[in-house]
Amino acid sequence: MTTDSIFLIGLMGAGKTTVGRHLARRRRAHFLDLDHELEARTGVRVPMIFEIEGEAGFRERETRLLAEVSTQRNMVVATGGGVVLKPENREILKHAGIVVYLNVLPKVLYERTRRDTNRPLLQVADPMKKLEELYEQRDPLYREVADLVIDARSGAVSQLVAQVEKELKRCGN
Ligand code: S3P
């Protein structure tokens, strides 16, 4: 069994945490969600980090944690949707393991996230428009770092996990 780490990337609501948890169990790997880890370390939720330190402060914490996690082996890491924004993070991801992009279109993401209050970037008048803008801006960045692009718009979690596993196998993992 390979010990290469897997990094799940994609927009908010793409299913990184859910898929990551299942995948980690199946691969007997350690699961880590970057946002949850930041929350555990700071003792506050993500919106509070944004409020106190601004998005820039949050991004610095995110980069430091990503760099730390990237040195570990046999991990499945669910990243935050904005992790690809910094070139520095993209470089880390490219060398840290296998990067899997869960690609989901904005309309579906909107349905999945519309009742969520823990995502500061979506607490705006028109979250659908925001998701469309984020998709346009970030889809190329996700693709730049991804080893695998998975169409994750529908299907049960188990199906999605099986699909990721199949694709991983196909590229020797
Ligand atoms: C963000 C996504 C969030 C979290 C923060 C910023 C983003 O993570 O890191 O609210 O910029 O897309 P999820 O993708 O897990 O929701």
C-alpha cells in the first residue's frame, strides 16, 4: 500500500470533508481537515478567525498548516476551497502528494451550502453569484494543481469514493 498523501481540493460544498473521511478509512490513512484543524488550534470557528484577523490572517494560518501537513505521509487531507489562491500553496500541493479536484458546478454547490453559516465568503446578498465568480476564478487554479479531476456533482458518497479510488488505482495509487 502506498503512503502517498491525498489532497482533496475544490469549492465549498464539493464534498472534500465527507469524501476525505471515507477515503481515509478505506486507505487506512490519517484524515485531516485543514479548517477543522485550524479551528481546533485557535479555539474558534472559521468565521471568527476571518472577523478577528481578516481573510489575510486566515490565509497565513492556512499556508503554515498546509506546509506542516505536507511533510507527513499517508494522509488524506481535506483542504479549504481557497487553498489554491496563493502560488506558494499551489507549489506545496504539487509536491506534497496526489491532488484530487472534486469538480462541482456552482448551482449544485449553492444548493448544498445555502443554509450554512460557517462559510464567511458566502454570507453575502447573492451567494449564487459569489459561487459563480469563485468557480470562474478558481477552476483553472484547481486544474493547475490537480492530478485527478473528478466530476463530483451527483451520486452517493460511497459511489464518489469508489470513483476516486478507481481513478487513483488507474494512476498507480
Ligand atoms: C473558503 C473555504 C472554506 C474555508 C474558508 C474559506 C474559501 O473551506 O476555508 O471559509 O475561500 O473557499 P471549505 O471549502 O471546506 O468550505
